[in-house]
Amino acid sequence: MTDNSSARGGRSAERTADIMRATLELAQEVGYAKLSIEGISARAGVGKHTVYRRWSSKGAVFLDALLSSIEGDLGYPRTGDLVADLRVQMINAVDLLAKPPYDRLYAALVGEAQHDPAVAKALYERFVEPQAARTADRLRLAQEEGQLSPDLDLETVVALLYGAYYHKLLLTPFPVSTKDVDLVLDVFFRIGMRPPAES
């Protein structure tokens, strides 16, 4: 006997994947501002109601499509060298989000989050907060191992580490590079973030 519910579930998952793929293709071709539910549904070969059954707005489908495509490894190696581990992770983030095709798309998603509370909440909970938590965990381990001052507020440190990256990505026309990562880490670890040397 055929399991019709499994077949329907498979078709639904395939249709969802088609819609998200169409969303990314169109966003890369026309930019986020010109992206529309009508265009997405036409590219995916489905009716508008099919898109709206899954997502409430173009911002919502765009967020799902983009995040599903950038699920790279942004975790931390544990080599025992804090700066080396931070550098690996930050360069992976730059390679993933700050270069074509995702650089302008991610910037557009962050822009959409500024006036769509649902997109802002989903972006924070599904991407920003988990990445910040991974960074804080790596910094906390460094504190425990004596590689980092125990008095530092880790939430602030995370914001400072990635602030320069987001500033350049979102507010300037210049690309983010590995040189930017190296400069940020060099500045951070030459201005007193390490615990003071014992006399």
C-alpha cells in the first residue's frame, strides 16, 4: 500500500526547496528591492497562495532561502591558541557572508530586519545569537585557561570583534577581507585584552 502522506510530504518539501531556490536566483538577478512574491512564484512554477501558505512576506521567504544556503561551518577549532581559533572562524565568516553572491544579499536581509520585526526576530534567533554564543563560549574557555582577562564582559567583546566586520559590510562599498580580520585581532590583542603579565 502506498503511503500517500509520505508522498505528499515529499512533494511539499520539494516545492519548498524550489521556492527557496527561485528566491535566491531572483534576488541575485534583480536585487532584494525588486524581489516580489509574484516573481518568486512565477520562477518556481507555483501559485502565489502556495508561497503565502509557507511564508507571510517576501522578507520571510528570503530569510529562509538565504539562511538555508549559508549553513557553513562557523564553529571554532580548539587548538589551544585563542587568536588562531578566532582567526579561522572569522575568516570562514568573511568567506561565507562578505563575498559574492551572499555579501549584498546578507546586507539586504539585515536591512529588511530593520523594519520587519518578524524577520528581525528570526534572523537573531536562527543566526546572529547562535554565532554570538559560539564566540562567547570560545572566549570563556580562553578565560578559564588564562589566555584572556577574566574581567572582560564577553557580550561586549563579541560585539567589538564583529562590529568592524558589520560596519564595513553594511555601511561601506568596500569588501571585507582577511586583512580586516588580521587587523582587528592584532589591535585587540595589543591593547590589553590579555591578562597582565605577572611581575
